[in-house]
Amino acid sequence: MADVDQGSVLPSETSPLILDGLNSTDSNGTDAVNATVAKFVATPEGTALAYGSLVFMALLPIFFGALRSVNCGKSKNSSDMPETITGRDAARFPIIASCTLFGLYLFFKIFSQEYINLLLSMYFFVLGILALSHTMSPFMNRIFPANIPIKQYQLLFTQGSGETKEEIVNYEFDTKDMICLVISTVVGVWYILKKHWIANNLFGLAFALNGVELLHLNNVSTGCILLGGLFVYDVFWVFGTNVMVTVAKSFEAPIKLVFPQDLFEKGLGANQFAMLGLGDIVIPGNCLMFSLYPAPSSLKKNTRTYFYTSFLAYIFGLGMTIWVMHTFKHAQPALLYLVPACIGFPVVVALLKGELTEMFSMAFLSHIQTT
């Protein structure tokens, strides 16, 4: 499941699919594809480990991002409120993603892949540091020694003077944030220099967790519109053209989770990867998050049933994607299987509980405001 990005704060508009046995590049940046590599056949143990690890890594940002999103929604600080996606945004999303995907395809056809990826690497280097720092912050707050003084810092950039003075950047941080930034920068340098799959995954997990935590759909119907549109988008670009597969193979950025199938043979230097695009994590993760919020009076208690149902539906859909891809040896659009599962399972539960209308009327913002 590879991924193509078009995001500002983090990669969100993506093109998810699975690619089996994708080749990386070596430490000198040269292409590692050759006749021997092309004939690589993963062992059953290596395949099982790779797929199992991808599923496990995909569940982490969904679960923890959803929990952190609830806390973010309870914040009374308006600056901490998540960005909300409306039905109109959801309808436009597949169109914008398609234009971005095809634009990247043309760029890779016209310009040198090396220079494009160099530019993208620097872009994601900065984004990755910020995303990983934000991800680490709650953990740093818990483990930071109490006997070490915490100093406050402020980064301020202004434009003009006097009454026309305007703030461009006003970033406040403390000692704990500085430590997170230093650690994240080390990971970023490691990624830039080596493109190692572990560094890639650290950034990818951070992007995915931030995407689930900081982006909200305004109601369940919007989630269905978004999933439905991306379902068509995903199927068309994978089965209808070679655009998505071409871009996924050419695009070197931490917008996918990878795990080597030849780990047992080559250790940490393995280079035959199964992949999972971040879009296959962030989009379904945002759509199942609604059930963690307090239920409106029209719904019966224990709405976490919908969260558990959606969570199991995601595991089922992802497992089905992997099974079909492994059986037919062809890249698969993950949303082809995730969308019916993530919508169908909760709908069946709502029908059994007699809450179908109420479930589709659930609104994220109303839940946040009542906490």
C-alpha cells in the first residue's frame, strides 16, 4: 500500500495501495533493481512477519491518535481545536488528490527523479521533525525528571514596525520541547542520509498519528462521502491506469510504512519491502473516531461498541487486502476492501440496535462541545 502526498501540515491526501517486494535504493542513492532482485521470492516466515508488522503498525496511530483526539477536542483553548473537514471538503478531496497524483506522475516523467526526490526529502525532513516532536511531547512530559528546571523559550518573527507591526511566527516552547526537537532532528538526519526503513517508519507513524489526532470530520455522513469518493479514486488509479503504481515506486518520502520481507536473510539492511500507505491509516482512522466521543441523548449508551466494531472492521479489511494481493500477486487499492468493511460493519450494528438514523446524524463538534 504505497502513498502519494498532498498535505500541508502532514500528508493527508494520499493514494493508498499495496506493493509487494518493492525495492529500495542503496546508501549511495543508486537504484537497487537488477535481475537478481527481480527474482526475489520471500519466504513464508518473512512474508508473514512483514504483513503482520504492517497491520500492527497501522493500528497504533489509529488507536492512540483517536484517544489523543478526544483529549484535544476537550481542550478549551481554541488554538488546540482540531481542523474539521466538512461534506464539501470531503467531496472535493478525491478530485484534488487525483490532480496531485497525476501532476506528480507528469513531474516524474518529465524531470529527473533524483532532483524531485531530493526536494521532497528536504520538505519532509522539516515536516517529519515537527510531526515526530509533537508525537513525542506527551511521553516526554511523563518521563522528564522533576529535578531538572524547565525553561520557557519563544521564537518570534515580525514584519513592519509600530502600529503596522505584524506577527508572522510566534512559537512558544520549553526545555522538554527542545529535547523532542533534538531527538527528531537526529532521526531526520538519519533518514536524509540513509533513507533507512526504520527512520522512514518513525516519521510515517508520526504523520499518521498527527493526521488521526488533528483532523476531524464534522459528522458520520461526511466520513461516508469521503470514503466513497476515495473508493472510486483508489480503484480507478490502480486498476484503470499505471499512474499510482508508477508514482509509488518513484516517490521517496516517509508517506508510507514499510517492512522488509527479507529481514531474516539480510537483517536491518534488508531492501525488499511490503508497503502500507498512510492514506490507508489516516482516512479510515478519522472515520471511526466519532464513536469515542460522548453519545448524544438520541443514542443508547456505550457507543464505544461502534469504535470496537469499526476497529475490527479495519483489521478485517486490511487483512482482506493483504490476502488478495498475496494471492493474485498484484498491487491492490486497499480502500477497495477497507471502505465496505469500515462502513458496512457499523451500519449492521446500528441496524441491530435500531440506531441507524441517529448514528448518521452524529456530529463531532457537538460531542466536543458537550464534554
